[in-house]
Amino acid sequence: MNVEVEPFLRDTAAQFGAGVPYALKVVAGQLAEDPDMGVPSGLHGVLTVTVDGDLFEDCPDLFVGYIREPDRIQIRFVKPASPAEPSAEVADQEREQGRDPDADPDADPDADSDRYADPVTAAVTVREIADAWRRITGWLQNNAPDSYAALRAGAGPAALAALEEDLGIRIPIELRVLWLLTAGDDGCNGWGCLPGNMALMPLDAVAAAYRLKTDSQIRQDTLNTDRPEDERITLWKATRIPVAVLSPADSTSGLYLDAATGYLGRWSRYNEDPGEELDTLVTYLEEAADMLEAPALATRDKPGLIGGALVWLSGIDPAQEDRWQPLTG
């Protein structure tokens, strides 16, 4: 029986312990011999296997979820098991952390609750992000090689851990998976590959933008102490993580992901508040992939090409429009 474990899943697993990838390899070998060793999970067709972490160096107890097909097994998720939970459940590992409630009297005590306590939900989110991004990068590779070449390699678990320490909050699983696949877009001739020609931010730019916005809110909090409660201004929340910028050369505004709600929103250096996007990272990337694959049905933006670069119509300089070739299909 062929057992598939995709590279991004190995990278994601490594964050839980250096021995986890090896444990995953051992489990894959066991599944090849005994495809039915797992027990049913909460999602139709998904089985889970419990791994005793004591058998491996630097490895916690694990739950491994997989799907069995007639000719193959596909491992879909790996999660540490919590000693506080029954062995049939996956630990609460991906928690969104806001400000420390002990340090901030206005903090929501539930701000760090896990949107992905259900391991099946977490596994589906991982798969959706990976599938959507691979649709986008696959299209770029085949149709816009200059834009594809501008994408940076994925970040490693150590880099993500360092960013978490810098930000002081836990990176949501959907953003973690995206950054494991691609940790930034250097752009092509000033155009990023996301709708509006926005560009995925490198991790150092994420940290810099977060500090800038946090400092702005600290200054605003000082002013808020002299204002009535209903007139206090919130420019930035600690749970917001910058994700994309207006263009590779213009970092005055962009998109953030709110770790507490899971929704995208727009940020600006000038502190405008245009409101939430009401997109999750999954739906945002899936729509971008849909527009590339079926441009005739695109409504939010129109993709096209200038040479070997993907260029979205809404973010193009009018002087370049005569060179822009809309996609058909």
C-alpha cells in the first residue's frame, strides 16, 4: 500500500518536536502494512492513529489522521495529544493569543481560545490552504514564470517560532501553513501575485509592520486615558497579524489576519479603518485561484499578463494598460 506524506505536512509536524517527522515516517510504514489500524474520527472517511511519544526522542504523544483509498493512504494531519484529554481527542494546540489578561484589564479572557480545537477542522483548514496556494503557484509556474520566480521559499519552523516570539502571539494554523509553503513575494516589476497586485509579506516585514502598528496603538492608548469610554480610539488590536502589502514597493497599506476571529482586514500606515474584509485566508486564496483558472467568471478583479508576469487589472498603472493582456477562459 502506498502511503503519501506531503512535504508541507512534514514541515508542519516538525514544530511539535524534532523527532516527530521520524515518528511520522514510522507510522507511514506501519500503515503500509496495516491500512486499517486507525479508528474512526469525526470526519467521514478519516481514521486516526495514536502514537506513543515515549518511543521516539523529542516527540510528544501524537494523533495522526489519514484517509484510506483503494490503492493508497494519504496522511492528512498530525497533532500532539494533550495529557488532559482522552486519547481519542487531539490537543488544543493552535490557540490564538491576544494580550495577557493579567497585563491588560480590557483584554478578552477568551481571546486565546482555540478556533481549531477540533482536529478535523484544523486538518481541513491545512488542506484547504495548501490546495489553494498550490493552485495559485501551479498556475503561475505554467503561465506567469516571472511572478512564480519572485516567490520566496517557505519558512522553517524555527523562523516561525522566532516570529511568534517577536509578535508575542500564536500564529494561526492557516497562516503558519501558508508561510511554510511561501514566506514572501518579492514581486515582478512592482506587481505581487495576489489580487490587486498585492504581495505576501516576508517575515521580517511582518514583524516591522506589527511593531509600527502596535506603537501607534500604545500612543493612542495614552490619549484614550483622557477620553470618555465611548470616544476612545482603537487603531490596532494585538491579535492582528500583517499578511500582505499593497505592492512589493509600497508597504503603506495591506491586509492583516485577525488571529482571534480568523477574518482578514485592511491596515494602513495612516490609520484609516475601512473595516473587515469578511474573508478568511482560505476563502481569499480560493477565490484568487478561481479567478486565475476561470477568469471569465472573475468579479472581484481581472487577471492578465504583461510579459511573463501576472498583473491584476485593479492595481495596474494606466500607462501599462496597453501592454496588459487579459486572460480568457
